[in-house]
Amino acid sequence: MGKTVSIVSGVDQAPPVPVAGDRTVQVWIGGSAGDGIASAGEAFAKVCSRSGLQLLAYNSYQSVIRGGHVCMHVRVGEEKVYTHGDDHCHFLIALNADTAARYADRIVSGGGVLFNADRVQVKPEQLALGAQAFGLPVSTMASSLLLQNTVALGALIRLMDLRMETLVGVIQDTFARKSKMVIEENLAAAKAGYDYAAKHFPPPRFTLKQTNKRRLLMSGNQAIALGALAAGCKFYSAYPMTPASSIMHWLAAHAAQYGLLLKQAEDEIAAINMAIGAGHVGVRAMTGTSGGGFALMTEAIGMAGMTETPVVIVSSQRGGPSTGLPTKTEQGDLFQMLGASQGDFPRMLLAPRTVEECFRLTTEAFNLAERFQCPVMIASDLLLSEHQETIDGLDLNVPIDRGELVNGHGVEGEYKRFAVTPTGISPRAFPGHEGTIFVAASDEHGEDGVLISDVFTDPPTRARMMEKRMRKVETALGELPDPMMWGQADAQVMLVGWGSTYGLIREVIQRLAGEGITANTLELTHLWPMKGDAIGTLLRQAKRLIDIEGNFTAQLARLLSSETGVRIADRIVKYDGEPFTPGPVVKQIKEMLRHG
């Protein structure tokens, strides 16, 4: 029969006890929007990355600009960190009383809560067993209440035995464009916190081995933006919509340096049409949005399919339907992207799983868009787009494939923009190329682009053009990479996922191995067109299948059933807006295996 299990954050929380053998430290920074949570968290993350440590940071925030509760999770380790961890922390920086009340009982033994003792009180009964209260008299240590996060950060650096000089460098870099006074105030506040912790708090207990290796610290959206530039993107148009907005923010800061024209459009309809227009004249172009904005783009995506115009579209998913959960994560838009616009036409859907793949698959998307002259979609989500993690580097030497182009100064005979070919791919000419005048309209047309629907419909021509376009799909299937299973071939269970569940599944496999359970995984990146036969073969080889994804209806499992004939009966899903944590997933997998 199978079983679908929904996991909800904060329900049936386990006691705050780290997993045996776990060599990571979890730091939570909480307060109200506007308290400086993100700036403190990013500064701490930079200190760790410059110390040779690995980390993953995730900021859980609300849609209000000021107020509401925000908590940033930073998990640090000596080895690769795949998730933001379970529902406990070693250190909590509570920038208000509400944060202390929410999480003081989630601190592991030996850890503690850092807070402004002038404004917040932490009672012993609020703390988990063995946790400590680290009060900081901020009013005597900083020139302004706004610096309480910097004071706490300095104290945290001491409690984790990190280098104060590294924090000094981060502060100087962060405020390099500010006045000298701002830099000096922040340095003084950080040092005051560090010195106070050294004098009044116990010696560091949770320490990690530091090195001189500096790692890149990057978010998924930053990697997508960088990938676009590396691929030669020269036009980006978008209307701001969380969680895709930071792609535009990053590109705006670097557009002039790299010759990119960036346009903030009046809405998503304008944004997609601008990008298609740029692609039509030969400019590599991209747009980005989330589900609600993508809904407005779907008509134009169909036009790109009909006119065979390359365009790259990033859809960073958030909770739906409608405006749903504007600042929370979900993987609920798979079928929206697969079904964008009416009718059948070639499209491609890529789903990066990591920050590195956000970069690599974005560069690949531009090549595929021009190679197959069709819209290519990149499916991200809030977790993948906005979380930050350390990476060892990116290969910026990106190959550029512009596809089938008309070369030379002219063409012999009549130019047919939509010529019928064995591959379905027709030679493409940019407007202005000698001897290549053609019609590019949204109605059905013949090989020359002339419409067939104005006076009478020509059924044979319609059939030929549909078949010509759809042959691109078969051509693409012969060129796209085969799916790959990761892990022990004869494992007890195969875990299936896509996108941001990659890190979760990798950590879950590690934890299961520690309990004597072998697992492997099939995590798909090229979702459409789908290599159904190859995927089906891998699925049928598994002893047991469990699907893990962040939506209500297990959309990938449904797609796999239709494309491979394999039904994944056991499913673990999450749709409350927060990311999976590994502990509850391990628990549910063990339950499923136990009950057959």
C-alpha cells in the first residue's frame, strides 16, 4: 500500500541532544527584523569560512520589513556541512526576550545563550539541562544598542576559540564604505564582547580545528547570477519577487563591470517579453521570478516555444498557492513549470541541488537554450536560493555553445528560419544578417515563418512544424547526461529526491549508515525532457524506494510514475514552509523499513 508521512517543524521535538559522532557546532541568532540578525550571522559565517571551516547558514524570516521573529541558523564543521542541522543549538544569540523564551530549552548541555543583560532576563528554568546563561552588560560595552549584535558576536568568537583578528578583518571589509567612526565603533564593541567573555565566561568547549584555507561563501542565487555572467549573459530583466530578487540585486551591483544590461520591469509579463526580445536578436538573456510571477510569464513562454527563441528562466519556489508564504520554502511548482503555456512544445527543466550546481547548471542552461532554440527553466527554491554555504571554488572557464547559426555574409537561395531538419533544429539568424529576413510571430507558420492561420489552416504544414519542433526532444535526450545513482548499489533503500533535498539526503544516508542501515540515492537534476527508461532501470534495481520532497502531493514521485511506470509508494513530504531537518527523516525511514 505504501505510506505518505508529513513532517512539521516544531512538532514532537526531540530533546536537545547532538547526534553521536557529530562534529559540528550550531549557532542560532534570533530577534526581530531590523535587529541585525542577518548582518551578525553573515559576519560570523565569514569568520568561519576564513578560518578554513565548512558551514551552511539558513535565515528563517518573515515577510514584514520590521518586527516579527527572525532566526538565522549557522552550522559549522571541519568537514562538508550538508544541512542546517536538527532542532537544537550549541549557542543562541538572543537579541530580544522573545528569542530567549522560544529557544532557551533547545540549547545542548555545555552550550549557552548570549543576551543583552540590560534588556533581557533568562531564568534558569528556561534553559535546557546543562545550558548556561551568558549575560552581557551591553550599555557599558558599546556606544549604541544597535551594536548589541556585534558585542554578542565578539563573545561568541571567544566561546568558540576563533581568532579575534579574523573578526577584525571581516568588520573592516563589511564597513569599508562607511565612515572610520562606524568601523571603530564596531571593532570596539566586538573586542569588548570578546574580552568580557574571556574574563567572565568558561573556557571554550565546542571548538573546531582551524586552518589557513579560505573558502568561498556563497548563496544559490549568487551562484546563479555568477553563472549567468560566466555564460555570457548580457541582458537580465525581472520584477522583484522573493526568493528570486537577490539574483537581480547581485547582478545590479556587477552589471556595469561585466557589460550586462539589467532592467527592472513593471511586472513579470514585461520581464519575460523583454528577455525573449533580447534572445530574438542574439543576446543571451535571462529572467527570474517565483511561482506567482511565473504564472504571469506562461503565455510568453509559449511564444518563445513557437518562435523557437532561446531564453533562460529561473523560478525560485516558495510556499503557494497564490502569494502563499512569501518568505518560506517549498518545492510545489514542478508541474507549473512542466505545463507552462498551452500546447506542446520543447522546453527544458534543470534542477540544481547545490550552490556549485546553481552555477554549473545555469551556464549549461544558456548553452541548451541556444543549442535547442527553446525556453530553459531552472528550478530552485528559497532554501537553495538564499542559504549560504562554503565551497572550494568554481571553474569560470565555461564553454560557450551558440547552436546552429547562419554563418558568412549571406545565404544561398531562400532562407527558411524554421526549416524542417532531422534534428528539429533549424539554422538561426540574427536580425540584420544579410539575406535572412523572416517572420517571427506567435501563430503557427511554415518553414519561412509565414502564418498559416490567417486565411486558412494548412493541416499538413501544421503537422510538419509540430513534428519538427518536437524532434528536438528526441535529439536532446540523446545528448543530455544519464541519471546516476550515488551510494552502495545493493543498499537496503534508495532515497529519491530533487533540488535542495540533496544535502538532506546525503546527511540522512550518513546517519543511517551509523545505525547499520545502507542507503543510496537517485537525485535528479535534468527533470525535462526526462530519460524515463534509464531512470526506470535504476528505480527497478532498488530493494526499497522512498521519495523525499518539499510539497504536499509528492510531485516528483507522480512524474516518475507517469514517465517510468514505477510507483514510489513510500513518501516523506514537508510543506510547512521550513526546510527538512535530518533527525525526523531518519526516524521516519527507520519506521518505514521496520514495518515493511
